[in-house]
Amino acid sequence: MDLAYANNNPPNRIQAPIEKSGPNPDLLLIEAYKHLANNELGKAQAKVDELLIAYPNFHLAHLIRGDLIAMRTRPVTRFGAANNAPQDKLKDLNDEAVARLRAITEKPNKDLVPSVLLQLSDEQRYSLVMDAKRARLYLYENIGGVPTLLSDYYVSQGKLGMDKFKEGDQRTPLGVYYITNRLPGAKLPDFYGPGALPLNYPNEWDKLKGRGGSGIWLHGVPSTNYSRAPLASDGCVVLSNPDFLKISAIVDIAKTPVIISDRVEFITRANWNAERQSARRLIDNWQQSLTSTNANVALSLYAKTFKSAANEPATIWFPKTSQVLGKPGNSLKLRDVSQFKYPGKEDIIVSNFILDVQSNRGLSSSKRRQYWGKKAGQWRIVFEESSQIAGPRLESDPAQEVAKATTKETPKAESIAKNATKAESKIALTTTSPKAHVAKSNAAAQTEIAQTIKRWINVWSAKNTKAYLAHYAKDFQTPNGESRKSWMEERRTRIEGKGKIAINIDSPSINVDGNTATVKFRQNYQSGALMASSRKTLTMVKQDGKWLIKQERTGS
């Protein structure tokens, strides 16, 4: 996911109803079991009947009702007393019953806070925290900076549990994610219920750790079901349809954090406040280090194992993106800070913020995401990415400077459209060949490539996915090592699920070497309230007389 967040929270938003659309099925179940424990079969059945009136396709409730009816004529010593019932189905329903009852008996105290939610920004009104062991998704509201439990929902996860690593392993990932889009049920098979909320898996940390796969969603269930077993999906997080609609109505695309954890730890507000302040000091110290006249002060906060998205060590990445920020006279400020403990065995804190830099050139703002890791008691930055979102660029780009010093510009190619069907931009072409005849040949290739890039952006903006995907080579190197088919399906879903799309590019350069070319530019993307600006590098090859994209990378 690009380092940009949507601003799609209506200023006078009315809070969606949380429990008013129907009775709480877990509470009715536990009341039925309490009556059953007291041998009050009539009252127990009345509760189950109430449940089935509200949710007629609730398979677990039907099974319990069958057991209650059987108890009137004979002893029932096991769950699911029906003769010849499929044992695998009975096990699924029993597991669901246990998980739902546990949700009531182990419900966290409202005065406690999940330790993973260290700090929410003012724009993050809600957060979702999944506890896999409890098969529960907790909805928290940001009230005065304190996460406050609003509601919780039963969920299903991957058939083989948690900690996804590769495509098709039927596991649900652990991590801090954001919802990238809303997919309406009308555009999806009935299997997904009333809709889906795709997550940005794999995120930057997943990619750094070599985790692959894609298509992790929050979604509903088929219309014939009310819910699924705790271990039932291929990796997605699955809710009942009424619960999905409640969640979908209030989350903010690209803003609402979704933390998926194996087991959530709940701590007192006093302990939470101490951990929150400790985490905030990390980025405050980083900000202060930027103003030091000694560049090594800031560099010392980066781990020796640091790698950027472009696989660069800190000694290369930091001077290129941060060192210039601390020039004399510059004023630095952090805002819109959010921090989370990253689920898993490692001690990781992910920090998100906007860095405002006031210089003699004006105000410049960049979105930052830092992953801090703890080794031998010391916190260091192990990964960071940055994307400018406003103001004059303060960051130097060594690659561009070298290009300016060693190349000459050829006439600009053509303008690229700027709106939903055209993304206007002027492509300045460069050549690195010192020989005139090679330069002439390269110039022709550059013009052809520029025209290809224009068509690529136009069909992308027009959401013509067939034409868009035709711009990629047969041997295209997918970002996460997934199959080309999986990547195409994921791109088709994301593009066609968007509203109006507008794309333009800045400062492109095209370097041709025979039948291979490298194209670099800054891509500015907007769809609805979602805006993203990032550097992009395309490796292109000429196949069957056409220039096609073989590799696509985002980042410095």
C-alpha cells in the first residue's frame, strides 16, 4: 500500500448502530445454556426460538434446538444428537459454540486496553483488533485518544490457523493492516455475502520478511449461512453478514487500522499510558536527531540490519531521504501520529506520522512509516519508507543528479492525460549513450516507450483492465512472487472496484539499452478521497515489436 491515507471521514458523521439491528446471538446462546443447566427446557428452547426468528439460517441454533426437542423424549449425552450426522460438520458447530460462549465468559473489561493499540491519530476514529484464539474481532472507538471498547464480533479465520507465509497456505496473516477498498456484494459471488473489505496484505513488513500471497479480505458469508466455523476460510477474516454490514458502515478506507493478533493482551490504562509514552519517545528522539550537526547522531538510530523497500542499507537510504531535513533554519514537526505493537514473536513497533518541514522554500510535508525493532534492549529503526504529500521537495535524488550531469535531454514526447481518462504530464526523455547513432536509435525507442506509458496510464484511468494488463510481459515479475494469474486477479479486483481514477506522473526519465529500458518517475494517484504519491521504476522489454512491463517497483 502506498504511504497515503484517505480523508473520507464525513465531518458530521452519525455513528452506525452497533447492536440495534438484531439480538446478540452469543448472549441468547449463553442464556439458553443457563436454562438448560437448570433443566428448564422450555425456557432454553424459547431463547433458541428467539434466536432463529432473528437469524433463520443460523445452523448452530438449529442444531441446539434439535437437541432440546430430543431431550423431551430421551437422554442426550452429546452435542448434536441427530442420527448419522456428519462428524466433521458436528465438530465445526461444536467449535463455533465453544468460541461463542468463551466470548461472553472471557469478554475483556471495558477499563482495559489492548496493548497493541499504543496511539491512534485524531483521524482514526475506530480501530479493529482481532484475537485469533478467541475467534473475536473487537471494535474500538478513539475517545479522547483512548481506545474504548464499542463492540465485538465472532469471526472465522484460515483453515490452518494463523501466521500466513505464502500463497495458498490457508492461513490468516498476523500484522497491522489497513482496508484498501470497499467491494459491494453486487459485484461479488454470493460466497462473500454483502461485500468485502480488502486488506493491504502483504504490507511492507510482510514483503521484507519474504511473505507472499494476496487477497486477504474481511467479508461476509453466503446467504444460506449465518456464520462459519472458527477455522473455515482460506485466510480471510469472515463475519456474519449482519456483523459485516455494521463494520463496513463505520470503517474509513486506508485509515482504520486492522490489527490481527494470535492472542490479544489487555492491560490497565496506567500501563498502557506508560507504554504509549515510551513508544512516542522513540520518534521524538528521531525528530530531534535530525537537527544535529552530526549526521551520525540520527544514523545511529538505524539498525545495522536496516533495509529499505529498495533493499538499501541505512547508510545509503538515510542521507538520500532525511539528512537534508535538518539544514540550519529548518523547523520540524510531527503530526497525525499513530503507533502499534506489531503482533508476533518479535518486539516491533510500527510508527506512522506526517513530518512537516518549514524551510526558506516553504512548508513541505511527507508521510513516514517506521518499524522499530528491539535488540539487546535497544530500539532501532529496521525499516522505513517515506512519501512526500505536499510542498516543495526537499529530498535530493542522487540518481536524478547524476542523470542531469551526464545526459542530455531530447525533445519532450507527448502529453499524458491528467483526469480519469487522461493523465496529463510532459515526459522529458534522456539518453546515456555517448555515441550519436546509438543516441538516435535510443531517442526513437524512448518516444515509442513514452507513447506506451501514455496508453498504459490512459487505460488504467479508464479502468479498462483488459487493456491495462496487456501492457505487462508474459514473464512479468510479480511483486510478491505470486503467480501471474493471482496477481492479475488482484489487480483486476482493485482497479474495477475503485471509483473515478486520476493519474499523472512527474519528472520521468527513460534509459534504453537495446531491447531493455528503465523508466523512472514519480506517480501521483487519486481515486475518490484516496491520494498517493510515490516513486516508481519500470523495467520494460521489447517483445514481439511491443514495449511491455517486465518489472514494476515502488519506492526510492
